Amino acid sequence: MLRIHFTHEDLTRVRIARAPDPLAESMLSLSLVQARDVGGVALEGWRSRTRRSIRPEQRVLFDLATPGGAVEAAEALLHAGSHTLPESLEQTWSLPGRQWIAEQRTLSGTRPRAPRWVHELHRGDREWRELVDRRLREYHAFAVAPYWSQLLAAAHTDRARRAALVADLGLDGLFDSLHPGIRWRSPVLTLSSPVDTDLRLRGAGVMLVPTFFWPEPLALTDNRGLDHPLVLHYPLAPDLATYRAIWSRAAPDGPDGALVALLGTTRARTLRAAADPAGTAELARRTGTSPATASHHTTVLRAAGLLTTERTGPSVRHALTPLGQALLDDRVPDGPRQKGDASRVSGPPAPRPDPTPRSAP
């Protein structure tokens, strides 16, 4: 477990960022597009479309953002905190050399086999910086930018809701609402981690940053020193309804455009086909896929709480759950979300990214 110890000063310096950072979102999304088991069904449609759009020359970015997420990425590319990608990139490249040197030392410990060019980038090589800058702008344009206005709207709504929680319930209510994997027992905030670590903030406080393109909390210290606040990324989209709202405006054309953007083409067809309950072979016939493919997609949809499967002897029957029917009807069931509600994002058990701060003492 990672235990973050707060002082009284830290509690007075808890802030919520106004919006995600476009550069950090691009970096995390690069990890997400490679980590097929992270994020479940809600991100599968985006992941498939993005992988198809990535050109060979842009895959160099995979050396900067591995499937491990922020744990193996350069912190300088995750801390900018600006409103636009050009501003974030300008702020990142203008960081002092000593911070990049500190980044390189950290990189040598977390990724001893990182490609040589990544180390040259940290040493300030101009050609590599220009190349990475160009490739990040290209990638952001098709992978993140089409959804940015929806992301900002969701972030503003989320920030207002959390401000109301602070007013009604204090910091206890705020911390308890961030993610099921975050536990607050004053004065200690605990996150799941494979490494047992204690981090003492010593008055620097915490900046809470909503993030869309990584579905787990991530805690990052700042290589500039302990006088800078800990950055705690928390997932912005807690359920399928939020994901669908964000995908909707940039969805493909057609009556099921938003559903395709959420689930991917074949899973959207499978969900639509299950509106009339049927067995796996029949769903395969309706969607034009093989029984093995249909079985795989029904498994994922069932794990996401969109389908139920009843077995009678050797036969199975797949049917929509209320949430699955609601997605087809373009509506969302009313009522509060409980911890075990099927509307939460789910899927195959995802490996938890290591949230351990890399500058922890």
C-alpha cells in the first residue's frame, strides 16, 4: 500500500485542477492504447479506432509511454498543467536542465533498458525534442482532440460536484469520493500499491487532477522538489454513461454511432443483436461473426453488466440487462450508483498500475 501522510498545512492546500492537462492525457492515452486489458469495454471502441489511425512513424512515442502508464513515463510530460497542448509542450521543453537530469536518473531505475534516444531526449537533444514535439501534436490531433470539448465539460461538472461535497461533507467526503481504490482515514490517504511505502507531504499539499485516459488513480511527486504538491490523478469517468456522453459528439455517423464509439463496431452489433434473447450461435449469425468471436464479445459485455447469460444444459441464452437496454435506448437508468452497480466500468480484471510516487523517500 502507498500511505500519504497529511499535516494540517497539507489539508489547507488541497486543490482540484480545473481540467485535465492535454499533454498528460496524450501520454496516458498512449499507454492505454497499448494496454489492452486496462479500461474494460468503455474504452475498447476508442482503442480500436486509435490503433488503426497510428502511422508507423508515430510508434516511436510508444518508447516514451509504455503500457505501464505513468509509472514508466517521464514526469516532465505529465506535470505541465496548461490548457492547450502547445502551452503544455512549451512549458515542458523549457524546464531547467537539472530537472531533466533528475528525470533521467529516475528513468534509469524504472526503465534500465529504455532506448538510447529516450536518454538523449532527457539530455536535451534538440533533434529528438523537435521530433517528439511533432509526433505528439500529430497523435493528439486524432486521439484526444476530437473529444476535448466533451472532456472539459465533464471536468467542469465533476469539479462543481466535488466542491459541493467539500461544502457538505468536508475533505472526508471529497477524498472518499475519488475512487474505490482510495481510502481516507485522517490524516492518511491510502492507495493500492505492490510496494509498501509511506510518503510525508510536509506541507506541500495535493493537486487533484481529473484524468480520462487512465481508469486508475495515479500519484506522482514532482522532481522539482518536495516543496511542490503531490499530483494525484483520479478517474474522471466513473460509469458507462459518462463515457458515452464524452464519445457521443465525435461518434461515427449512423443510428448507433455513439454506441459504436463506446463499444466498438462488433460489440455494438452484438449488443443490438441481443435485444432479442438468443444463443451464441444465433448471435454469431446475426452479427456475421464466428461463434468463437460472438462468445468472446458476449463475455466482455456480460462482465460490463450489459448482458446476462443463462445456461440450460449445453445451451446458453444471452439477454440484455436494464443497463444494456438503456444504452440501446440512448438513456441512462435513474438513481444513485452503488459501489457494486453494474453501470460502473468493468471488464476483464485489469492489472493495477503501480501508483507509487517515484520520488518517494
